[in-house]
Amino acid sequence: MAETIQEKNDTKIVMYSTTWCGDCRFAKRWFDSHGIAYDEIDIEQDESAAELVVKLNGGKRVVPTIVFPDGSILVEPGARELAAKFAK
């Protein structure tokens, strides 16, 4: 599900994740295999990042939450959603 947020990252994709999350590992592999740069923030190590994830997801702590430079987000995306995001 793609959404738009007010916070805007002008330079890089930011992936909010945890070490134990299978969907996070999948998204990282997808980005890496497509040569797409991103910054990863572990929400278990950064409380302000965890709070942002909760805010972006209507009170839920859902990962991966991926924030794009244009302000859009993808939450728990599959391969099709990721490919569609970069097909534009």
C-alpha cells in the first residue's frame, strides 16, 4: 500500500526495519539485487525511528516501512509493489 507523508527525505530511500523481520530481509535483498541505494534504520535501536513508524502506520509498529525521497511510503511491500514503484 502506497501512501504519502508530510516528512520529506530529499536524498535517499530510508527503510525502517528490525533484524528479525523476514519482510525486511526480503526488501533489503530486492534493493541490493537491483542496485538501489537505501539507508536502513533498526527501530529496535532507535526509539525516535520506532515512534515515526508508529505515526506513519496509524499506531502500528509495522516493518519494513520504506520512505522514498518524494515523501511516499510502502509498508511491507512485495516484489510487485517495489517493481511498480521503480517502473515510473
